[in-house]
Amino acid sequence: MLLKTIQLFCCFFLLSITYSQAQTAIISGVLLDENNQPIENVNISYSNSEGTQTSAVGDFVLEIPANKDITVTFSHISLKPIVQTFNLKSGERFEFNPVMNSKEEQLGTVIITGNKRKRVEGITTIEPKLLRKIPGGNAGVENILKTLAGVSGNNELSSQYNVRGGNFDENLVYVNEIEVYRPFLIRSGQQEGLSFVNSDLVHNVDFSAGGFQAKYGDKLSSVLDITYKKPKSFAASLDASLLGGSVSVEGTSKNKKLTGIIGVRYRDNSLFVKAKETETNYDPKFGDLQTYLTYKVSNKFDIGFLGNASINRYNYEPQTRQTNFGTLTDPIALLVFYEGQERDQYNTYFGALKANYNPNKNLNLKLIGSTYHTIEEEYYDIFAQYRLGEVNSNIGDENFGEVEFSEGIGSQLNHARNDLDALIINLEHKGHYKKDKNKFSWGAKYTRENIRDRVIEWEVIDSAGFSIRPPGHIPSNSQPYAPYAGPLEPFQNVRATNDVTINRVSGFVQYNRTGEIGEHEIFYNAGIRTHNWTVSGDNLTSESHIVFSPRAQFGIKPDWEKDITLRVAAGLYHQPPFYRELRDAQGVVNPKVEAQQSFHAIIGGDYQFKMWDRPFKLTSEVYYKSLTNVNPYTVNNVRIRYAANNNAKAFATGLDLRLNGEFVPGTESWFSFGYLNTKENIDNRGFIARPTDQRLKFGALFQDYVPNMPNLKVYLNLVYNTGLPGGSPSYADPYSYQNRLPDYKRADVGFSYVLVDDSKKFEKGHLFHNIKELQFGFEIFNMFNVQNSITNTWVRDVYTKQQYAVPNFLTPRIFNLRLGLKL
């Protein structure tokens, strides 16, 4: 009854379209004179508003209404005024840095919209406030990305995602133009803990699912470009739930030259793991500390520091497990009894300095240095004894649900002592030069990667007293009816020690231009990247490689009655191998591995329109990728193992559609649909589905509130993905097994009651007077309790020699409480 009530309640929210309070946007920047000196006491206002003034260092922050044309006037007693019109989205922060002079009248006749450039570049912008509101097992940036067309993720405990047929390793992630990394050894989503990106610190989120410019790095699939806040005043926030919590504090010095924001997070996945079918003692400790500091040395020169320290402890002691599967007429159960434990730790430390110099208003020069250090340990000894048999399905029987007849009895011992120590150092220069409508960009980067890695893993499987030999090495025998006299061997045995150094030199040049063809606005860019890398190490022959990647984009906004933008993009994208791609399944490093290459071709466009007097946008893209020098791989949960051999070719083609807008006034929601077909040909044996062949994808993100109770909000996150390949044994020949996992279906819903926000303030002297926002929330993860599976455990019946695929289910329905506070 409760479930039906919740379902009806959520459907009611989806159908309700009502009015809410007006939304706002922020304009900020610095006003300079003709000599590039800051101007104090410039009056900034719009309509009949009170407005604001620039500070002693020329900066300002102005809040304006969103989703409408707002004309802003910048005036000073000794300078000519500037009049400019803006039209910004709800919650958007737009940076505007005009120059005031005394010689000529300055009148802005062009409406400035913060997303015009991004429309023609095919970039999706996500409002930062959504990151903290939308419910999900791993809430944050990646949780929102998985609702977009072309982006998929079938594991709510993981922050990893696939884009248009690519894998987790093919996505670029930048924070303030600094590339960030993820740990190497993590095997499952429940070990991940925290994403690098701290949602409390985020100012802007841009995402490109393909066809991105040459200025971005060398990956095959996507770019996530995050910008952290540069505070203008003091603020603090607290977010706490049954899954952990976060605290952030931001502020600025009295002279506004020093700004800083710091965030601390803690994550505990016990709520999810203890609700799964495996009974366990689980003691995770995931935490990190991040900070972003800036210091304005002068009006032309500033320095920024980004730092992160992450400490993750994963202690896991399984006890028992029972998984029921099969059919109603032939139910089967797997019972497992465990001994032993797993103790893992992943400690990462990251620091980056960024110097930004503007000699004049047309030239910008940057120097970025960063260091990433990860120390990882993966230790486990787990002994499992199992029974596989028929289940009593007689309702009312005192033994209902128990295994009455065992078809298979066996045991399994897993052992690992894996250690990894990686140090990655980067030094990069970037530059931009503007001349009228032309923009030139360039960059050069040196990277040194040193990885020290020891792998010791083995697995022994015993079934009814017989040790199962390694797959692919089973001689002809008549077990279990006659003993096998050969030597015993582990089912799996990997032992390797590697000390590898990779030196990389990369760079790019790029040209951008905006202009007109008749009455039509156009945008185009063309650029080329190059990347040279050398792999060396103990017992390795040094190998050097080089690649070139030309890329181009063209966009046009026709002078039509309808607001339509069209764009095309094409180019070569290379992914020089990282350490994971150089190491094969046996732990052996192959320095001869070439860069995977992909030719991208994308045609897309968007249509902005009004429905019910509210803004909407329909975005569509058709894409095709032709991949060569492909490095085949297998995926188990979130662990990828490569063949370390460029022995395949592949393709990916698909369609992405997304409709977003104010289905409910003042709130942004969207619906997305994706179709993907990606296949690979290994050793010229023919095309088969790639591990990421997610054919159909549907995602929805919806925001609403209760009529007549606008302070009671609801947030709904829906995802449906068709099944991925991966329903076969990991050691199986993919050409013999093309089984798929079941479809992934998930709905997360969150309710929050807002006690304090911009529309509801308290009088001075009240307990809540200094609080900017206070809300309480209740969340339901996996609302319909769908049994999604991420992999299968394969169990052999010794009597029939049949193998059973026992699903490893993900998280069931979970309830969570949440508190949010901002000062």
C-alpha cells in the first residue's frame, strides 16, 4: 500500500504544472578604465532597482531577474556610461568585464546571453544548484550526467560513466583547467567513496559528449569542464545525511585580493551495502579535504591554488549470502558462507598552482603546474563455501525458501596482495589572444608519470572435491567419474612487478572566429593537437610514439523567425595509452601499445522556443565514430582489464535527443533519449557488440513542488538503460558468449521542505535571521525496488557440468534523511 501511495504521489508531481516565485541570475566582473586600472564607485543598476557599486578594486556582483531581457546601466560621473542588455538562465552566473572611457558613447545593442557560445560549440551547461538537490546513490556531477542522452552508467555506487560507446578511461575531467585523475586499483563501485568533484565548491559545469575542440586533451569520448567558485563574500554550508556529510566555508580578505573556499566531505556506503543480499561487517571510511585559493597580485596578474587530500579505507568482512534466481516453476538458490576479510586503502594527494597574466585586454597567458600522488593497497583473503540447489516453493511450508536438494557444492579461495604507487607531474602553458572577432589559442604541456606496481592475485576453485583448472587449459578427462592425475593449478594466477616511467610532451594551436554571412551569425574553429610519449622501465625496451589530431567545428544561427542553431564537427581523436592500457590481464606491460584512434563526425542543432510562456530547448545530435588501433578490454563492475594489444577496430553510431525547460515555472527539468550501436572486430573475426553497447537509454530529471505549498519540493531522477553485454564468464571467448545483462531501471525521488530561502527571510533577532537557506529532506533510492545486476557469478553443477549465471544484484530500495544549511 505504501509503495502504491508513493507511486501515485510521484505521478501527481509529474503531471502538475503550477507557478512559483521568480528566479534570478548573477552578473559579476571588474570594471576597468582605458589604462586597465580598476574604477571605484561605478553605479550599476537596472530598471528601478537599487543596484550596486564597484569596490575599491573595481569588482561588482549584481543580481538580476532570469529568463528575460534586462538592460543594465554602468555609470560614473567622469566617464561615459555603458548600457548593456542581458538575458540569463535561472541560477546562471555570467562574468562581464567592460572597459569604460571618456571619449565616446558606449551603447550595447546586442543582447548578451551566457549560453550563445556554448550553443554553437555543442556544450551542455548544468546549473550547480542541481548537483546538490537531485537525489542519487552517488549524488553530484556524475549523477546528473547519467540522465543526459549519450551518457550511461549502470552502477549507482559508482561515479564512473560511459559516453557514446566509450569506457570510463576515455573521459577527460578538468577542474579550473587542471586535469584530474582517479585511483587505479578500484574494482567495485562500493569501494569508490567520493568523486573528485566537490559539489559545494562548484561555480560552473560544462560537458561535451563528443566533437570537442583541440584545446582539450587527448581522450576519445568526452570532456567535463568544472570551474570552482571565486568567492565575493563570506558564506558557509552544511549538508548531512545517513550517507555522510559535507561542510564548506568561503570568504575573501578585506581588500578583496585574497579569496578562498574550502570543503570537507565524509562518505559512508554502509546504508547501501548492508541492505544488499550479502550479510557483512562493513567499515568504510571515505573522506577528503579540498581547497581553492586565489590571490590578486595586481589587476593584471593573479595566482590560484587547487589542493585535494583524499583518504579512503575499505574494510569488508562478508559472512553469508543467499541469492534466489531461476523461474517460478524451477526456483534455484545459491547459498554462500564466507570466512576471511578484505582491507583496502586508496590515499590520493593533489596540488596545483595556476598563474594567470593579462598584459592587456586582448592577451591572456597562463602557467599551470600540478602533482598527483596515489598510494593504493588491495589486500584480501576470502574463503567461500557454497551450495547450489532447488528451493522449496510451497507457500505455507515451514521450510519455504530453503534449499532442499543441493545440485552443486564447492568452495573458492581468493587472495590478493596488490600495491601501487603512482606520481604524476604536469607543467603546462596556455595562451589566448583576441583581435576583433578572431581568437588564437595555444598550449604546451609536459607530463611525467612514474608507476610502481606489484600484482599478486590468485584464485582456487573447488567443486565437489575437484579443483577446477584454469579456463582454456582443461585437458580431456572424465571428471567427476574418474580422478584427474595431473598437477593442481589455480583457476587464476597473476604475479607481476612493474616500475614504469612515461614521459609525455603535448601541445595544440587553435583558431576561433565569430562573424556573419549576410544576416546569419556564424562561429567556427579549427585546431590541431600533437602528443609524443615515451615508455621506459625495468626490463622494458624504451618505445616512443607520436600522433597528430586535427579538429574543426562550424556553427550557424540563421536569421530565421525560429531560434535555431545548427552545428557540425569533425576530427581525429587519439588516446595515447595510460598505464592501465599498457598492462595486460597477466600484469605484463607492453610499451609498444599505440594510441587508439577515432574519427568523429557530428551533426547537431538546437531549437529554443516558448511553450506555456516559458522557455524550452530541444537539442539533437547524430554522431558516427570510426575507431582503429583499438585496445580490447573486459569490464567487471568498474574494473577494466585491457588486452594491451591494438588488435581490433570498431565503430559507434547513434542519436541523442534532449528536451529541457520549465515544465514547472521557475525550475529546469529535462527528458533525454539516446540510441547507440557500437561494435568491434577483434583479429578480423567479425563484428560483435562492445562491452559498452548500451542500445537504448532514457533519462529524466524533474523538479516540482506541492500546489499551495511551494516550500515543499520534489526532485525525481529516472534512468532506463537496455542491458549491456557482460552476462558471460569473464574468461569466456566473447565470440562464443554474447549474453547481456538485464535492463537497468532506476528511480530516485527526493522531498525537501524549505524553512528558509531567498523568498522566506526572518526578522533581525530571530534564530534563523542569519541563515540564507535551511531545508530538511527525505529521499527514496530505487523507489520501485528493482533488482538490477552489475555482473554474474558463475557456478558449476558438477553432475550436469552446467554453469549457472547467478546475478550479483545492486542496491535495493533505501531510505535516507537529509539536512541542508547555508549561511
